[in-house]
Amino acid sequence: MNAVRIINASKKFRQKDKIIQALDNVSLEIKKGEIFGLLGPNGAGKTTLISSICGLIELDKGEALVFEKNTKKQRNEVIKDINLITGFAGLLQGLTVEELLRYYAYLYAIKNKQHAIEKALKDSGLTEKRKQLAFTLSSGYKQRFYIAKALLTSPKLLLMDEPTVGLDVEMAMKIRKTILELKSKGITILLTTHYMLEAEHLCDRIALINEGKIVAQGTVQELKNLAGKPNASLEDTFLKLTKKALEEKEDE
């Protein structure tokens, strides 16, 4: 079974007097249990695509399916299977890591709260920080907290939006290790990142998106071969395929 299927998804937004084509007939499939990378520049359509998977926006055309459930018609069922990690956000002052996780466990209406908290602490590598005030955590451990918060609901699909942005090299490596460990537990991960080496290290398959269109998708080696640069870096591959897509668009 596929974890995610996007079928001919299109979405436009009005920005003052301009119409922005955020998604333009996008189709892709994410296999259950894989790490799938979504790479593209700012404004390429990544956030819009993630929002459609979460059921936060309605597509103008096409469908988004999560474990074969339609995100528009079965949104309440879909949100039980997913959680979103969007990077740094505010943390309530005065609460420890454990207390703040308990707060979110109540918000999520989790039945066995303590069991969920213990598992989230362990799987995110935060057990030793459980009694520390959450807002005093370092940037890296704050990111671990957001992972722990997402894990409270035992999601089958994790949407991770630039999980290592702003982190030092050592902590970024630890977060990547955690991501691989989550995959080993059977969690499907959709990862957006601007770090090409990170994508190359973590992702089973990758989709390149630019100006709302999927430029190419496949394994890292498949993308390099498609670009005619089998030994190139992923960054060079992305630039080559994006340029090719833009040239083809200009020729239409």
C-alpha cells in the first residue's frame, strides 16, 4: 500500500492582483515505510503540497490520498494517521519537557498518556532532558522536542519540514540518525530540506519541485542518470533538471 498518493493536484492562490499557480498538475506516490524527499526552492509549492496532504487546504483539482483515505472527504480519519513537524515554534515557559508533553497529550486526547510520553521521550532521545524547562533547551533539543510531540499520536506518516535547519553539524547528524531510527520502526516520512547532502543520505526516493510542477522523481541515482550526470552531486543534478524543465516550458 502507498502511504500517500497525489493525483493531478492543482492549486491557485490570489495575491493582490496576481494569480499564483502553487501546484500545477502534481502527481506522486510515497511508498509505505520509506523516506521521501521533496526538494525545491522557496515558493516552489512544497508547503502547499504538505498542506493538501494534511487536509488544511482544498485542492482546486485532483486528489490527495493518505493510506487510501481522501484528505478532503475523510479528513478526520486522515489526521489520526499523520503528524507534522514544522521546525521552531514557541514553547510555553515554566513547564518541563515532560509536563509540556503531558499538556499536548491532553490536547491530542491520548488515552494512555504516560505510556505515550515515555515512548516519545525514548524515541526522540529526550529521556535525560525530561525534567528540564522546555524553553531552556538548546536549538537541537528543541527540535527533538517537536519530534517527541509529533510522536505522541503514534503517527504512521510524519511530515518533516526542514528538521535540521539552523542546527550545528553535530546536532544535525543526531537528528538525521533519529529520522533513520523512526523509519526502522515503520514510520513513513515526507522530508523537505534545502540540504542536498542530507536528502542524499536519508531519502529512498526524491521528487524535485519547481514553480508548482514536479520536475523529476526517483532515487538519487535515477535522478543523476536522468540529468545525464551519473557521478554529479545532487545539487548539480537539481540545477540541471530544473534548468531543463524551464527551457522546455519556454519552448511550449
